[in-house]
Amino acid sequence: MNSKLILPAALGLLAAVAAPASAEGDRYQAFSNTAESITGDISMDDFSITFANGESLTFAALLGDHFVVAGERVNASVYSIEDPSDPELENGNRLCGAGDVTYLANWAGGEGLTIVAVFTGDEPPESSDDMCASYTYQD
């Protein structure tokens, strides 16, 4: 076999394997009334969340992998928001409505469901007690 053909083929295969599976992230269908009326369907990955109207929040850092929900510690992702804001979403509604979103957490909410909670505080949230809003999506 010609070695001049092997290297380009190997590099092409490596690039295909290293490329992200989807530029849009994982897609979630709005499930709760609040998600349907405010965010619509979303896409989310380790870097950002994008709402049905195209608005998005970019994550600055993953701050934790556990979170307290209703007094129980659960596996979750807790992110800081790179440029805090309260974007206008579906029907003129805002994501939080009580100030700029500074943190976001998400966790499994039961069979096939994902919960996304948003926060406005200066300190990273440790529990769902301080959220300004939460939204439920179907995986």
C-alpha cells in the first residue's frame, strides 16, 4: 500500500472522530407549562444553552457535579454564566424575570425528564432553594 495515501486517510479519520457529534448540542422538548410558554424547546451542551427563539446563554465554567434538590443531593451540572443576562424569550417572557441569570443547574427529573433551574445570585447555588425559575424538558 502507498504510504502517501495512508497518512491523509488517517488524518481524515482522526478529524471525523474528533469532530463534535452535533453543533447544536442535545435537544430537549419543552414539557412543563413554564418551559412551553417561556423557553420553548432547547438545545444544550457543556458550553451553552439555546432557546427556541435563538437566544442563548454561554457557560463560563462547570462549577459542580452535585446539587441539593428538595433536601436530597443529586447528580447535576452547575454552570456559571459567561455574560449574565435575562434574555427575552417566547411571548416576550424573560428566563428569570428577577434580574440577570448568573448560574444555571440541570439534573435528571425522573424518567426521561431534565430539569433546568436558573439563579441570579452572586454566589454559586448549592440547592434549588434559591432558584428564580425552573423548567422541565423531555429528553
